[in-house]
Amino acid sequence: MTRVPERGIAVSRVQLASAIGWLDRIDPGSHRRVKGLRLVTAYGIAALMGAALSAAGASPEHARLALLAGGFALWASVCEGRATRLESARDLGLLAASAVVGAAFTAALTPWLSHGGSVLPEATLVLGAFVVGHGKRWGVLGCGIGAQFFIGQLLAYGLQLTGADFPTIAVAGLIAAVASIVPRMLSGPAEQPVPAVPAPAVEPRRWLQTETVMGLQAALAALAIVVLDGTLGLTESVWALAACTFVIANTSAGTVARIRQRVIGTAIGLPLGLACLPLAEHVAIAVWAAAALAMIVYAVALPERYDVACGAYTFTLVVTLAASGEHSVLLLSARLWETLLGGALGLAAARFFLPLRELTEPSQASSIERRP
């Protein structure tokens, strides 16, 4: 009988204890771990409901309905941050509706803007990039609605939806609302919202609110990516668009910090995900389990450890794409350089277009909440 080396067991125990210690330091009340489980549960319920409706003949768009519903439910759960179940249910319904509006907006304009491979449909995402920043004027809910509108656009653009897909989008929104609200009702007081990270005070501008400037900076960077995609052709332009939009902070220094954290996290999460490619081909269930665990880490890391959150999400994205059949290392690796491109353009917009500078008086600090 083979004896397992005691040294290996000891090392594993030390690593496990270290990971648990990290979780306890960042999430002492286990509230974020509960939210992480809720994210995974909401996505799973929505995807399964979408697949079940398709199989029952209620929708012919099996893959699209499941992906839309899962995406709407996942990110609605990420953006929601209320203390009571009633408020959470209200916000989750509004967030799912916002994603539906964003997806329908892009789907409606796509047929009118598509001409011989034109990137004009992609230009609709510039509006979403602006809404992400501008929505922060209205606190947690406004921030979430702006992000959900943009995410709905990204999903519609990636799935190449058109006006004919309006029923699928509407059904996906209803599924997402149910799938995200039910786990929140069950989590109850075991989950408490993550406190907002205080943002630095910003030098006021006479005509424009800080959040409006943030939206304009993100929109300008997004427009530059659309132009680059139309002239040079990017592997996955939506990854660059997401990067340039979500790194914009309410000061130029904050934008630089978020770009650095996003790039570092992506650079760590990408190779870990690529290392799982052989496993994705043969043991897909293990990869999906690893992705679920990574999303729990994502929820725990936000908002203080944006780098860890970005690494966890990049890992999840790569392994889920691999488990779904995408095994091109070149395409998956584009996640890193598209993030670099989006971050560079976001930085240029933040530095040279209506730059936002921090005030020295901490008492004037803004209440804008940072979101990925």
C-alpha cells in the first residue's frame, strides 16, 4: 500500500490555512462569500431555466436565451448592494430591466447600421460607456443600472442580436429577475452589503458634474476602440471596450491605479486559465466548478482588491469559453492585450480630456462608489 508523503500533506494544509486566513481577513463575517455563492446560484438558475424553456419549445434560441439570462442575472447580482431583502428585490428587478433595455437598444439598431461588415453596430456601445460613468451620479443603483445597460449591449452585440430577437431578450430579462431575486431572498441577513470605498474629492468644474466627465472620458476611449477595430481589426474588441469603460475613476490617479490592478489581475488569471485548457476538453465539470469558485473569490475581493477580482474573472472567462468549445490559445490570450489596449486608451482619455484632479480637503470627498 502506497503511503502519501507526510511533507506534501503538511504543505497542502499550510496552503489551505493561508487561503482561509486571507478570506477571514478580507471577509471576516463571511458576507461576501455568501454573495459569491449567490452570484453562482443566480447564474446557474437563469441558464438552466433558459435551457429548459428552449427544450420545451417556448424558445427556439437555446444558446442565446441561456447566455442572455445567465449574463443578466449574474451581473445584476454583482451590481446589487442593499441591506434588506425588499430593497434588494426591487433593485434586482430594475437591474434586469436595464440589461434588457441595453440589449434591445443595440439589437434594434444593428440591422440599420450593418452594411458590408461595418463596425457601426459596435458604435452603439459608445453610449453604454458614457452611461456607465454618468449613472454614478445616482449612487449604488444608478451605478448598477448604467453598468447593466452596457452589459446588455455587450451581450447583444456579441450574440449578434437583431430586432427579431426582442422576445428572446424580454424572456431572458424575466428569467434573470426571478433567478437573481430568489437566492437573495434565501440569503437574508447572512449577507450584508459591502461598504462603498470612499472616493477622493475632485476639483469642481463649472459646467459639468464629475460623473458626466467620467462618462465622456469612457465614451471617448470607446470611440477610439471602435475606430481602431474598423481600421485595423481587433481580435475581441468588446474586451477592450469593457476595459476602457470600467477603469475610469473619478480622478486621473484613480484611473491609473485601476488600470494597473486590472492588467496585473488579467496577467495572472489568464495563464492560470490557459493551464486548464486540457482539463476543459476532458473533464468539463471540474472546470465549471473551478469557475464557480473563482466567482466567489471575485465577490470576496471586491472592492478593496480589484486586482484579485480581475484575475478571478479572467480565469472564469477563459475556462468557461474553453469548456464551451473555444480552445484557440491565440484568441483566449487576446484577453490580455485587449485589456492593455483598453487601459491605455482609458488612461489617455482620463489624462488629456477634461482631467479630474483630487482636492486636498478630505471633507469634500465624493460618495461615488467604485465598481468593476
